[in-house]
Amino acid sequence: MLKRLPIYITWFRVFLIPLLLYAFFSDWESANWIGFYIFLIAGLSDGLDGWLARVFDGSSEFGAFFDPVADKLMVSVAMILLCLQYQSVWITVACAVIIGREIVISALREWNAKRGLSEQSSVSIWGKLKTLAQFFAISFLLIGEQVGFINTVLIGNILLSIAVFLTLFSMVHYFFLTLQKTKK
């Protein structure tokens, strides 16, 4: 049972997406906070399922495939919701860059796998930093209000700028590694 727990947590993360959508489109007074907590739970569960997979030797081929898919789905939906919430050119461009990068990298990983270069698909430190920056940027922007002296929108936009930089940098880094491997 414990070996299967990581994949159940990954599925749970996917099932949180409709809840995020429901909270976003509800007319509840604290809908933004509910959306934030849903996204927070999803982000924390991402780290938890990976940790449990290593601790209980619960890694599987399907889990290795599905975990990043679940992450990309949650981030993509959250980014689209932020585009709706803010109707900002900057957030829309950032959304397009982040989602576009994920499509490009997924295609590149598939191409590498077909060429027998699956080891090229491992996540680099830049990809992990990108994910963290995206997580915090989206979290602050989902709150979208002044909390005491903290301007969550300003902090979210600064973090989103960092996330976009890391998104582009990690994509270029991944391309560079792939091209190096192709030349050999």
C-alpha cells in the first residue's frame, strides 16, 4: 500500500484542478484564499509524492511519466486563471512563455526518448528553481490582495519575472545539453 501512495497523491493533485476552477469562479468572499490553499496543497503534495516514492521505493514508470504531467496541468490551469483575473499583458505573456516552454520541453523529451537519450530528460537544478519560482509567483498572485503590509500582487509579479527568466534559461540549457549529445 505504501508503495502505491505516491501515485495516489499524484492523482489527488489532478483532482484538485476542478476544485481550483470551482473556487476561482465562485462568488465566495474568500475564493482567492481558497484557490491559494488548493494550489498550496497541490504544490506540497508534489514534493510529498516524490519523497514518498524514494522512501518507500514506490517509483514506477507510470509515476515518473504522470507526476510532471500533473504538475504541468496544475500550473497551466493556474496561469490561465491568473490571465483571467488580472487581464494584464505582462501576465499573459508570462503565461504564454511558461506554458509554451513546457510544450517545447515535453516534445524535446519525447524526441530524446525516441533517440535513446532518455537520460537527457532528467530535471536540472534550473528546472527545479523554475518550478519553485513559478509556485511562489502563482501563490502570491492567487491571493491578489494586500495582506498587512505585504503587497502580494507586487511580490507575485517580481517572482513571475524571475520565473519567466528561469523558464527561458532552463529551456535554453536543456536545448544546449540536447545539442551537445546530438553532436557526439
